[in-house]
Amino acid sequence: MDYLPIYEFRKCVEQYSGNYKIKSFSCWDQFLSMAFAQLTYRESLRDIQACLRAARQKTYHMGIRGKISRNTLAHANQTRDWRIYADFAQVLIQKARQLYANDSFGIELEQTTYALDATTIDLCLSLFPWATFRKNKGAVKLHTLLDLKGNIPTIAFITSGSVHEVNILDKLPIEAGAIYIMDRGYLDHARLYKLHQSAAYFITRAKSNARYDRCYYQKIDKTTGLRSDQVVTLHGHYSRKDYPERLRRIAFYDEVQNKKLVFLTNNFKLPALTITEIYHKRWQIELFFKWIKQHLRIKAFYGTSENAVKTQIWIAISVYVLVAIIKKQVNLEQSLYTILQIVSVTLFEKIPLLQALTDVEIAEENTETNNQLNLFN
């Protein structure tokens, strides 16, 4: 917890009057208790209460001054503004991005590269009536913009499951010159044209039934897997009205999957093969969603209100970013999974953090998956 900027946290609390009329269990106590639950994967509020009360003397020296009570923590999650923890997560995100700014994600580019996607967290509609998704099913969606340098989630939107992914493009602050990687769920010509007008670049998959008017070809080397590199315009009155300018259409054949992939982009400067390599890195956001669902507590919730759910998710994101900050500042070679596992069993040990993380060895997590399309041999 020494790596957390407490002054910045207090500023977030003051902005939303988080500690107004609170005498014993402060927002800092709430954050530490929920962070403990994330780090040790507690099952319920009663579980959190029992574990923290068993280590009462150690929790006091760690900074938890209030009495740990299941009802008090439930009330705090339900009533205290979730934006406190969302803003504090952004403070940590900015710090992490500065630490990872000079890292490489496998492709040397001057531009910042983001992957945009969403993951669905299923909920019971009778317990979470606000989380509308389908007729008899509830869910929330975590829309995330991932900076591929360090795999840091820079922006996150938490919505009900009924909100389509493409609507997030309307809320997304666009960074000029950056590259945004998206799947076909975000293929909306009008919204992509707004992104183009903001001087940003996008790379996405083309739909199989889309029609284009070819302007001209560009030379390619078919031994690399490329099949075509074309400059095209959209076919049809309404499509061309939504995106009136030219696009670049790149076709690539994956021999391993025996599948042809077609990409659309507004970037005419980068080589065609580099475009396909960049899109291949979009899989990092799928691995990020897999990681936080497996190793943090975001699939089951301690409260049923919208405020409680958003509070828990934002604190989980804060814990993920905090582990990434510690990994960089302490200069550790272990993966985030390894660090989290070590911390979870040495949480109240009075030993230096660096010693705990370097003396203990643990098997590395296998993050390989067969679902990703192979672009290269």
C-alpha cells in the first residue's frame, strides 16, 4: 500500500464528499478492505470480515482504522460514490503509463497504439434488475481501451449488457496520431469517420458482405501471406455518405488456419504487413480480460446495486494497475500473475516486498490460447 499516492486519493474523496458525516469507517478503510478482498480473492463480505478481524493488529498498522463489519462495508459500497475509485484508478493509470512509456510491445512505432474491446460479465437479472441484457438474463459490460505498452487499461466504461460496443466510440476521447485496433463489432462508418477527422488511425476487420469500389492496387509480396493491398471507397450512397473518403483494404491469407483475413484502415503510411502485425496485437486485450476474470474478483459481486458493482470493478482495476506499477518500480522479471500469487500469501508478513517477490519461485502462468488467429508461421 506504500506505492499508493494517498494524497491523490484524499483529493478524489474530497471532490465527491466521500467522508461526509462519516465517523469511523472512512473511504480509505473501504478501499483497503476491498483491495484486500481482490488480492486474496475473498468470496463474500462475511469472508472479508472474518479474515480482517483475525488480523486486527496488523490491519491497524496497515492503515485500516475503522472496525471491519460486513454491514458497514456493504453500506459503504452501496452509498459512497463509485467515481471516487474511478478517478483514483485514473491517477494510478497515468502513473503506470509513464513507467511503461518506453517499453515495446513487439512492434516499433512512434504512435501510441490502443486496443479497444468489451467483455460481458453475466449477472442474475432478479438480483441486478438495472443490468439489462436479454429478456431473462442480466449482465454488465466492461468496455476497455488498452495501451499496448505495458497492457495498461487507460479508459474503462461500465455499462449494462444491453449497450452495444459501438456506442462507446461516441464517449471515447480521441488522441490525435494514435492507432486504435478494433474488431468488427466497432465497424460503424459514420463513427469511424469522426475518428478519422480527429487525426487518429484505426485498424479493424472488414465484414464479409461489404462492397467496395477499388481505386487502385499497391504492390505486395505474396510470399509474406499478403494477397492484396488496395485503396478503395465504400460502395453505396449511404455508406459513402457516412465515410466519403478513401480507405485502405488489405487481404491476408493465414496458412495455419486456412483463412483469409481482410483489414480496413485509414493509415496509408505503414507497410501492409505491419498493419497485419498490429492487428495481431489486439489479442492482448483478450488476454487482459482473461487475466482479471481469473485472478481478480469481478465475476461475482459483494453488492447488487449499480454503485456497488462499479466500485468493486474500479478497485479491481486499481489493484491490477498497482501490481503493474510495483513490477516496474521494483524492476521485477516475474509476471503479474506470479506477483499477485506471492502477495496473496504474504500479505501481512513483515518482510520487505522486494525480498518476498525475489525469494519465492512459482510456476509461470500459461497464457497461450488456441482461439487467436495465427497471422504468421
